Amino acid sequence: MSAPTATPAETFDAVHPGRWWHRLDDGRVQCDLCPRECKLHEGQRGLCFVRARQGDAMVLTTYGRSSGFCVDPIEKKPLNHFHPGTPVFSFGTAGCNLACKFCQNWDISKSREMDRLMNVAPPALIAAAARKTQSVSVAYTYNDPVIFAEYALDAADACREQGLYNVAVTAGYIHAAPRREFFAKMDAANVDLKAFTEDFYFRLTGAHLNPVLETLEYIVHDTTCWLEITTLLIPGHNDSPAEIEALARWVHEHLGPDVPLHFTAFSPNYRMTDIERTPPKTLTTARAIARQQGLRHVYTGNVHDTVGGTTLCPGCGQALIVRDWHLLKQYTLDAQGSCRHCGTAIAGRWDATAGTFGNRRIPVRLVVS
């Protein structure tokens, strides 16, 4: 599938003035985007690799450049309660502000070969391409959009002008000031809660747990952005019943029972190729534990599990949305997003009828003029 014509790469400057930084007394420049607070001398880059110091300022080096484009089902993000069955125009850049040893997209998030990796895509072109492909929303995904926030926010503005929704797939590792601006532009977010222990975050991601929990609470209590959470269960590292119970209890107490929680299967990748794939039973057990803690919408992912993909009515227990992988097999919500059997309102962002995009994945090429 082709989309609108792109600006020629040789005429497009990917270096863009950065925001959220300040100068230190010792002459360095500190990035204030995320809790890493990278402190840089001239010519240095932050851990994310895409934010750098040039002269006496911070710049983003991947503005308007993408690692590729694809139209996906919204359920692939995963978002099960946000306009089900609709297509989402998805793209990312490169780099990441976490250092996950189990990264499932390491070829993008850990890339250092920026020029060879990226296609040119100014914000207006993103919106035009999404409209041409009949997408309902645009997802900032594949790597973490936090690190290309200036680009994502400009693209979000362009997409809203075209009547499109904005979706962030993120680890939520961001400081308070940029967090306010970022999620004000997002209509939905899936946040990776990678584990529920500080030890896991420190050893396997090089980050910390509390800033992510703060982001989750902020989204639910201070924005209109719809939130769903994903936890990738890695055998022997974050899949114990005690940790899953603690995680689910925290979600219930701090975010409420209606925030969907997805438990997904790990597959050996990047620097953790010696770990086995997550057994399906681990996911079904995790789902049962979370439901016992009072969470109403708990899902399994990266496995073939129709039961674990089904949305149940918390009022009468009837199956309302039945999914086979990302394909919708049944949809029995009314136009207000309520159960047709008992009238219970289901938390989410719904349409009068489900979309029919199905289980497709369509690569998109932006043609360079």
C-alpha cells in the first residue's frame, strides 16, 4: 500500500530543537524529559541516543524520520477497549530511554544506524497517510514515543486536525512536565508495566519502577486519555503468583477495577535468549489471579487464547466481545458501550458498531518524490 509523497531525504533536516532541558553550573546540559536526566557535554548523546547536545542546547536528531509504517488492528497495540476492530496507522523512530535486556523490538529501539533506518515523514504527511489508508487512529509505537516527544506532539496536532485519534504505546518513563503535555495530546495509551519490583526494573531495564507508577496514576486521574496496561511475563523473573497478585492489587487500589490489564507471553530475544517462552498456563493463571483481585478486564496476549481475549460483562458475566487473536468474532455492545443483556456500562471508548478491519497487517510505503 502506498501513501502520500514524502519530502526527499536529502532536503529534510532531522535535527530539531529539543525541549525540556536546562544548563548546569558546570557547563553541561541536562535533559529533563525523563528520570534519567542525562547530563551532556558538547557532542554527547543521551542513553536514548536520539537526544543530543549541539552547541549550548539540546536537540532531537530523529525529528520527521521513521523506522517504517504499517496499518494494524487496534487490538495489536494492545487496546481492547478503544474503538474495537478499527485500523491504526503505526510508526516509530529509533532509540529508547530504557535498556531492557528482553526487548522485543531491539533492532529498532537499540539501533544506532539512523540514516539507513529511517524514512522521511513530517507530521503533516503522517496525518495525510493515515487518512489515505482509512485509519481511525495513529499509534506512536515500535520504540518509545517519549524519546521523540517533540515529533510525536506535532504529529498528534496534525492528526487531530484530520479527525484522527492519537495512541501512545510507551513504557511511561517520563518526567512530570513533559508528561502533562504528552498525554494531553493522546486519546489512548498502552503503558508497559514491565514488572512490579524495583529489583526487576533496575537489573533488567536500567530504570526504576516508581516513575512508571506515577505515570499510570497521572493518566487515570488527571487526563481524559484512555489507559490500558501490558505486562510481559518472563519465566523466573516477574511471573510469580505473589508478584502478579501485588501488581493486580495495586492497579485495583490506585487505578480502579476497570483499567484493562494484558498479560502477554515472552519469547527469547535480544540478551535473554536463554529464557524459555512463557507457557500459556502462566498467562491463564495470571489472568485468574488478577480477576480474583477485582480487576474486571484482564486479557492474555501473544498466545492463541479465545477465553483470555474475550471481554466479559462485569454485571451479568456474558461474553460481549469475543476475539480470536486480533480478530473480532462477536460484538454485543450497544451504541452507548453498554451490555445488550443487562445494560451495564463497559469502560472504554466505543462505537455504535465494531470495526471490520480484521486481523490484517498492511505495510505502508511513503513514496519519496
